[in-house]
Amino acid sequence: MNKNVFIVLFLGILVGVLLVITADHVDRVTSTDEFCGNSCHSMNRYIANDEIYVTSAHRTPKSGVVVGCADCHIPESLALAMWTHVKGGIKDSLSEVRNDFTNPAVWESFKPRLAKQVRERMLANDSRVCRNCHIMEKIAVSSYEGQRAHAQSFYTKVTCIQCHYNLVHDPVKPHDGFAENIHKLPD
């Protein structure tokens, strides 16, 4: 092998490894609750310190395992995580500049659209982020209705978001089209 080809190949591999290490570090830093909760004013004002979010079962669980923002909103794959950070960061930054989120009415007008995006994505991917932590067969539901719903979900192919559509954040009414996907137990 030609010495120049070897040097170029070696440098290419070295740069590639350094890029992956850097991307992994950036992903870890930008996936923390501190970053998510403080990176934009509206997130800090309306989400990170919201009583419903802070006191939700995912933020104050009996098990002591606290779910972070990235656990639900950032994919596990490094490539997809970086794409999500870049795409979301640009979109969120532009939204912060274009809108006056110091006005709560402006934030309230955005919530239905944001909820729709998340619900539709979760419906399309069978609530994959829920299944990253929860194993359906091992969920111990205490209420009779919950036990029935979980048992039936195996047969009806109901996914988590169809019942748990207002689980962690401030409740948002289901949008048209999604309401048909909400699972209701037969009487």
C-alpha cells in the first residue's frame, strides 16, 4: 500500500473517531434535564418548573428512578439523537425568536400542536419510548380497570399513548383524528 494512501486512511479514521467521541459528548450534555430545562426561556417557564410535570409519577416515582427529558424525547441511537438535537434545536430557537413566550396565551396556543406531534409520533412507533423502560408483561396495575385495559391491549394492539396521552405534562385535549385512537374499555 502506498504510504500516502495509508496516511490519508489513518487520518480519516482518526478524524472519524474524534467526531464520534465529540458527537457522543455533545449528545450527553444536550440530553441532560439541566440543559433541556434551561436552554430556552419557555421550557424553563412552562415545563421544567411546572407543578404537573415536577410532581408526575415519572419525576417522583416510588422506585426512585427518575425519568429525564431525553428518555422520552431523544432517540437512543447516536445518529438519530444528533439529528433530533440539530433539527429540534433549530426549530425551537426560531420559535423562541419569532414568538413572545413571556405571554402565557402564546404558549397555550402552541401546546395543542406540540401535543399532536408527540402523540402522532408515539402512535406511529407503538410508543417505543415507553417500551424502552416499561415491560408490558411486568406492569403491575393496581386498579381493576387498568388491569383489564393492559390485559386487553395484548389482543387489541392498543399502544401506551392511546390511554396515557396526558401522563407527564399539563393536560392537552386530544386533537381531531387522535380522539378515534383513544382506547376505551367496553362496558
